[in-house]
Amino acid sequence: VIDEAAAIPLPVVKSLLGPYLVFLSSTVSGYEGTGRSLSLKLFQQLEEQSRAPVTGGEGSLSGCLFKKMELTESIRYASGDPIESWLNGLLCLDVANCLPNPACHPLPSQCDLYYVNRDTLFSYHKDSELFLQRMMALCVSSHYKNSP
């Protein structure tokens, strides 16, 4: 059992996988959402390799069975708790509903850079709140898609 596996570098996690039963767990949402790297990189790779024919090469993960389970019910709050909804909105943690559509991304040369006034951004105006949510969604969705 590897709990909060996303806190461990992916090459190390991969080296821990073998011909034995392995459970990986990680948080993919909220302020502990480090697990997005697992879901975007490792889980996708494991899903592809579990569908591939067995090749038997050294270090190969093919031939292994990959099952993904998701806990969708909160463990900190009762189902539908208004405090959880309020807190997620306040801290911009519910950005999954605002994730940008990759098919609509313009080329970098077609983008504009704007200065955002801090006081305006945090003015609690409806449009400012929507902009803040979208900006946080962009940060969350792009965070684990970059490499040095």
C-alpha cells in the first residue's frame, strides 16, 4: 500500500510496482490535490499497458492488471454538507467544473497578457469571482502538464 503516492517522485513509484498486488492512493481534489500527477501521467500509462499484449521485457509493466477506483463521497463532511460547498467555493477548490476545454485553446501567438488588479480581483463582484475561479482552474489543470 502506497498512500499519497503522488508525494513520491513518479520514477520511484514506478520502481515499486511489480508482479505483486500494489495499492496506490492519492487525493486528486481540494487543497491536497497532489494526486493529479498520478491521474494524468501514471494511471494513464498503466491503463494503456494493461491493455497491451505481454512482452516480458525487463522493467515492463505490461501484462499487469490495472483497476482504478474512485472515492467520490466526502470523508470529512456528510453528503451534501453546505460547509463543504461553501469552503470549496471560498478557497476555489471546486475548479473541476471550470476546467478549460483543450479543443478551444488558442496558439500562444494569439494570446494576450493582461495585468489583473488585485483589489478588483478580490472585490467579491460576481464577474471577479468567475474570473478568479477560471484562473484557478487553469492553474490546477496545467500544473502537472509542464516539465522542466
